[in-house]
Amino acid sequence: MADLTPTPDRPGLHVSKPSPNAPATGSAVCHCGASATATGDSQVRALVEGYTANHGPAHGRTGR
């Protein structure tokens, strides 16, 4: 399987939760240069919400 972790060359959002008992992990890299990682279900949820509201697709909506 390919490595799905975002990089500056391939920006995006990646979330993993290998089992119901394991904590979620997430990473995000935006084409603007911002990046973040999170561990734990609530922290990953916040990462996803922040990325979608302020980076990634949000840049297309605001023209930044």
C-alpha cells in the first residue's frame, strides 16, 4: 500500500484508526505551508475540523 501521509509536495489530510480500541492519529499539510499532527480521537477530530475550515478546501472558497 502507498504511503498516504501528506507532504509539502502532496498536501492533504490523513487519518488512521487501526482498531476501535486504538487512538486515532492524523496529519495534515496544506499547500500554504501549514502542517499539524494529532493523536487521540478528540484531538484528531479537532485537527480535521480546523483543516477543513481553514486550509485545504477552504483556500478554494476564499481565494487565498
